[in-house]
Amino acid sequence: MAADDDDNPKPESNCITQSELRSEFSHHDPTIARINNGSFGCCPATIIAAQQRHHLLLLRQPDYYHAKLLKPSILHSRRLIQTLINADHVDEISIVDNATTAAVVLQHTTSSFSLSSNFRPGDAALILHYAYGAVKKSVQAYITRAGGHVIEVHLPFPVKSASEIVLEFRKALRTGKSNGRKIRLAVIDHITSMPCVIIPVKELVQICRNEGVDTIFIDGVHAIGNLPIDVKSIGADFYTSNLHKWLFCPPSAAFLYSKQTSDELMDTATAWMGTRDYSAQLVLPDVIEFVNRFDGGISGIMKRNHDKAA
């Protein structure tokens, strides 16, 4: 994370200092060096305090909180996400507990396959061999239940270039379309979980469009806070990412972007539950304020992390 090296910045500067940064994460166990940020993320003290304020507002008067405060606050978070990922409309943004929860679109998509007169048994879904285990199992379960089958894109290890990924992806597409079959769904990681590889999603989405793939779902669970996201430029039908991994939100908070909004789908993805703890989804304004205290904001943090790792 980027911080001003000077512990005594000019009075007009709001840049976070090294001592403030240490204080923000002083609740971390000092005997442990946490290098697997991708699992649970790390939440600063100011964001934890903001979450606790939401807890207390709820407990103070639950009826008023749900009737007057909750939905406008969620809408505010959705608008911030809309800006972060360059979506056209706030209606395209839904907040969910976790990117894995967003797999509800797989259920929706595969059920529409089986109801479509164009669907034929043997039609396929495409997924990367590097895909996260839970997502891969969900795709396999839903697609096979609908009478289709799953084609895995086997990538080399180590991956030396984006062109290698494109080559293997095209091979898998040809396999999936053999014997007159159709690719109904492509699930593409933006950053794979293990091993960690940045996938050229924009190029792969365009290939899918050219090849007539019905639905394209981008699993960007590790992307927000790691890479700039421009959903309009990427051009997929769906995009999901976790806000609690690299963007400093508490667990559990994620978003689901849908290019063509469906009330039925979004209602399923964000089913209203009065007793759910929404606080992790409501602190995004505080998160944006926090990251903007770093030199260059979130872009500066991403650059510094990349430079340090490289």
C-alpha cells in the first residue's frame, strides 16, 4: 500500500502517514506476516468503526433503519461501484454477499437453456482449467443438469504470454463447437486464483462474441483493487468481484454487474432479508475516502503494489 514517507505532512495535506497506516492495521496479529490477502482481505480500523456505526444505527431503531436508511445507503454504494467499474446505469449493479453468491446467474442461465427451443443436449459451457473450485463445480453441476457438458480451457504453466491464453481458448472453442454444437456459456476469470494469472478478458470476450457464444460471465473476484475495471470496454454480460479482498471492505461484500438487467435475476441475487447484516455493503463511501488518502488513490495503491511485487 502506498503511503507518504513523511510522518509530518504539510497541514493542508490529507495524505495518510506511516504512523497512521500502522495504526489502521494495529489490530492485526503482529507475530504473523499475512501474505494471502486474497482470501479474507484486510480491513482498516476506520472502516471497522464505520461498520460498527451501522450496527448501532440498526440496533437503535431497526424499523426506522430499514424503512429510511438502509435502501438509500445501499443505493449510494451501488452508485460508487457504478463509477469504479464504468457501468452505464446503477440498475446494472447489484450488491451481494460474495462473488460465489453471484453464481445464481449460472442457475438462471442454464434454466433458460433447458427452456429454450434452440437448446440441444450436448451444447456446452466453457471454463478455464484455472477456475476457482467452487465456481467450476457450480458450472459443472448446472450445465450437466441441463443436459450440456463443460469444456475446460487448459492453460500452460507457467503462462508466458497472453497469446498462449488466446491460443488455448480458441482450441477449446473449436472443441465445444464440434459436431454442430453451440457454446451457451463462457465463464472467464479476470485474475485466476491459483496460479495467479491476469487473463486478457476483453480479447476473449470479443472472440466469444465472434463465435456466437450466448452468455459471457467474468469472474473478477480478485480484480477490483488489483486492476482497473471497465465493464463497458470488456463487454461481458455479467461481471462479479469481491469488495472485501483488495478494496478494504469487511467480509462479506461483493457486486454483480449485469449488462442487461433482469428484475427477476437481480431479485434472486439480492433477495431481501430483514435480519441480514448489510453493514459490510454500506461502508464503501468510507472505503473510498480511505483509499483517497493515499498518493494516487486506488490507482496509486495498485501501481505501488505492482511495482513492489515486480
